[in-house]
Amino acid sequence: MLLPVSAIGMLCETNQSSFVMEEKEWYGAKTLYQVQSNIIESPNKLYEERVVILKASSLDNAIAEAEKEASQYASVDSGITYIGYVNVFKIGSDKIHDKTEVFSLMRESRLEANKYIDRYFDTGNERTQ
């Protein structure tokens, strides 16, 4: 028996086999980069944080997609290095476009990459969900 698929995420039966279509939802992903700056002479390191939005079928999938996008972003400019930090959160709207950057911040710091993450982004006090 054939049943029409009327909505993504419905369980459908087709010729005695069944499948579930994965519904993709919007997520925001904040990623961090170290930026080489020749403009200002300073002992501080320059960091950029970006937030992009993307569609994914799960939180784990959103993390993987965000890491892939971060690597692609950094590969465009040899002065930018993705430092391996991603923070993903689910967005409640469905009227946005995939991988649109919605936030960016650059900050100077004397800290090395891992200490910078621990100091500003992974303190244990974050509230992202």
C-alpha cells in the first residue's frame, strides 16, 4: 500500500518497507579563530568569534556541520586559523537561510588559543540552551 508523504518527519510505508524522513532544524554555531594581524603591532593575539546558522537533523550533526563550515571559512584566508571551538544551539525559527553569518567579534589577547577558550568561552558558566 502506498501512502503519500504529507510532512517531513512522518513515518511512511511504501510497498511493505518503512522509513523515517529526517527533519532538519535551524541551529546557530559559534566558532573561534585566531587571526594574524599585520595592521597593529601588539603583543596580544587577535581572535575572532563567528556565529553562523545552519540546518541539521540533530545537535551532533549541527556540530559536525559547524566544524566543516569553520574549516572552509579559515581556508579562504591564510591569516585565519580555526582553533577548534564550536558552541551549537538550536534556533526556533524556520524563516532563515543556511550558513548566514549573524555575529562576529574580534578581540586582542595575550593568551594562547586553549587558555583563551578556557578564559572567555568554556568557563562552565555558559547558558546556551
